[in-house]
Amino acid sequence: MYKQYTLPNKVSVVLVPQADTQSITTLVMYPVGSRYEPQKLRGVSHYIEHIMFKGTQKRKSTFVLTREIDRLGAQYNAFTGKEYTGYYIKVGKDYAKTAVDILSDMLFHSLFDPKEMEREKGPIVEELKMYRDNPLMNIDNIFEELLFDGSPLGRDIGGTDTHVMSYQRADVLAYKKKYYDPSNMTVVMAGAVDEKTEELILAHFGAEPSKEKVSRSYKPSCFGSPAREDRLTVQHKSTDQAQMMIGYPGLSYADEEYLPAADVMNTILGGSMSSRLFIQIRERRGLAYTVRSGSDHFRDTGYVYVRAAVDPKNINKTISVIQSEIKKMVEKSVTARELSDAKTHIRGALTLDMEDSSSQANWFAKEALFYPRIATPDQYLERVDGVTQAEVQKIAKRLFKPSEMRIAIIGNVKKQDVFF
């Protein structure tokens, strides 16, 4: 069973013990990402994530810092989303103290050296180019830009080349100070947690005083124009294969009670190799190598989507099949066998995933950040087991509204040739 508590300096802590594991993951999450950024600092949350690895008062350079982690055989990284930023180190349990010391040192005492900050702009711009040059990696950005047109949620998490190159150190430090206060920090340790773990956390994360009253306000989400011609975007690229993403406005974290039914629905629609879309698009018609459905959630909105990669000449045929399968999901109840299989699929996949201490840490961190109370994986699975056929059809009717469908395509396709 997990333990949740707060340090005197307002750091939120979650401990998740796992039996029979030799690893421990320390994950620190802040509820801040690209949707919180002012226009002139687009991408700065991601930029700060990079700079955290450029040396601290105790470990003066990237080389010194990363070498100390690498010698442990650790798995470590950081990630930025639209509503969160996270930093983690996974190590063998004997190195837990070192991992916590390094991570807390990075987050509390990074140097933000002016030369390093200027130098790192180059690699970040190259990272942005890498995504833009790879349709498989970029289709999400194109789709969200279309769906959330006019909202910060439609921005690329990394910003633009121009924004990155224009950052001023004083502005970056002011943004970091605003959001990186201990009171805005959630520390999760999962895996080989023992009686010394709480002391370890208090010593390394509890000493820094809380100085800021952090605002968690954000600009409310909005969707782009509902006009038919504005619900399709095509980025022409001379490739042999076109990446396509079809989606609809979906559920937010606040819609917690409906999420299990939506997960079951997505599993049946496009969540496995025996799903409806996989069978109809790949196995029956040979239109795609991969096709899947899924969803993404934010504090006040979300979306449900279908992704496929097809020959450009098969775009319209694929859209037609996807629409047909979605229509069936809305108009007719799923079978009892489909419902049962989806539930066991979700249970089996989550059970395997939760054997990893880093997966446990991610689960509990997001639960702590985005929900009023933490639901354990077992509690979530209980809710999945309770989903009925009627609830699956009801959520399909709620989400799949033809007049709200958006389509994003990257490939050798002309917009005027796409029909939906």
C-alpha cells in the first residue's frame, strides 16, 4: 500500500513499496508545462528541463553530473508535457541515497550557467527539426494544433526555433522561480522502499524552504473552428507513406468516472491486434501496417483519436473504414465477448507494466497531480471490471460526433483530394 504525506516545506511525497524488487525509482513531477507559458516564452518548460542537466553548485558540469549517474548503471531522463514536467532516476536499491542526492541537487541547485544556456539552444532546435522531419513523431503536434487552434494546448511543447533562440536568461529564471517552488513539487519513490526512505527524502527534499505562492491558473482550453473546411489540415511532404490522425474532443481528468468505460471502448476499437480497426484496416483490406486508437487527457479537456499510416492513394478508403467502425460502435452495443476480452486485456497489460518501479512511479505521480485522490492500479481495474456494454455505447455516443471530427495528415496528399 502506498503512503502519501507532505513535508514541512510543502513538498508532496508518495511512497510506493514493491515486494521482491531490487530497483527503486525516484520521480519528481511539477504541474507545469507548455500551456502555462507566456507567448514570448513558448517552449521554455522544455528548455528548463534540458538546463537542469548542465551542472550544479556541487557538480559543476554536465560531464561530472552525468558521469556520477552513469557509473551507477542508472536509467534516468526528464520529460515535458503540456501540463507537467518530470525528472527521474532509476537505480539498484543500494544506490538510492546517491540517486536522491543527485536529483535534489539538480532541482534545487542547478547553475543555469549563461554559456551553457546559450549553447543548449542549438541542440533543442535540432531536436525540434528532428520531430518536424519525422511524420510519425510529428503527427500528434499537427493534430493538436488543429484541434486546439487558438489555445496554448495547440502549441508545440518545444516551442519554435525562433522562440528558443530568443530566450533571455532573466526571463527563464523568473519562470523557473515561479513554478519550481517546493510547494509545487511531488516526489514519488517506488520499488525497494524501506524504513530509511522517509529520512532520505526529508534530508534531501525537505531542507529547501518554500518561498513562492504558486499560481496554478491557466488559460481555459478551446477548440478550433467547427467549419468543415477548418477541421482538416494537410502538411504536404514527399514521403511514400502518409501519417493520418483522426480525432474528436474527449474527456478531461475531471471526467474520472467515465474514463474506464472510454478505455474499454478504445481497447475494443483499436487497442490490440484483434481490435475492430486492426482487423478491418490491416487484416481484411491490407491498407496499413499499424492502426490504433487511444486518448489523451488534460485538466479541462481531452481528445480521442485513431492513428494510421497508409499509402497516400488509400487515405480516403481508410477514412471511410474508420468512420464506418466508429458508427458501428455508436449505433450498436459491443458484444459480451468483446467486453470481457477488453477487460482482461487491460488487466493483463497493466499488471505487466506495474512490475516496473518506474511505471509505478509514473502512475502514482499522475494520480497525485491530476486527481483529487489517488486511485491505485487495483482500484482502477475494479472500475474497469464494472464497465457494462451500455456504458461503452453511451461513451461512444458522447465522444464520436461527426460534426466535431478533425483530421490531420502528413504526406504526399493534397487537401482538396481528401473527403470526409
